[in-house]
Amino acid sequence: MSTPKTSELPAGTRAPLSAIDVVAFLCEIVAFLTLALWGFVAWPFPWNIVLGIATPVVAVVLWALFVSPRAVLAVHPFVRAVVELLVYAAATAAFWALGLLWVGLGYAVVAIAVGLIAGRRRLS
């Protein structure tokens, strides 16, 4: 069973969420929380406040500008994929910097797989 394309839906409605959409959303949230945790934990006092707030804010702004379903800037799908990959890579690096190598590797595999599946669905 395929989901209807956006152009086939009545005005004011959208396709129902799938499991991939939910997992992709969870990957986004984990990335933002991981960047905040990294900023607060990995740096000494005055910088931990700055980086604990700034890193997730920068990631959220990039996500809202380029990757979000209602992105502010309409960009080529390649640019969208690169920005998404950069946010996931930053979260993976943050896990590694916190000494959680296997958690970071697992997160990277799941986030990239979900990003590929969701990206292919958007292009079809």
C-alpha cells in the first residue's frame, strides 16, 4: 500500500505519518539533545553554558532552514541531504567525544539508514 502523493490529497490535508517518519523525528531529537549534552558536559564552566545552548540552537536553525518538511529555504535535495548528514555527523562526533563510541556508531547507522529511506521516499 503506497501513501498518496501530496498533490493527490485534498487541500489542507497531508499523508499519514509512517514508522519511518517517526524514527526520523526521533533521530532529529536525539541529535539535538546529544549536542546540548555534549556542550554542557564536555567544556569547562563559562563555555559549557555557551556551547550547551549554542550547538543545539545552530543545529535546529540549520534543520529549520534546509531539512524540515516546511523548510524556510527550498534547496536541491542534495543540499538538504548534506545538511541532514552534517547534523547527524555532529551528533555522532558528540557521542564519541563523550566516550560513547558504540552508542555513537549505532546512532550513526540508524540515522543514516533512516535518512536514506526517508530521502528516497521524498524523491519518489
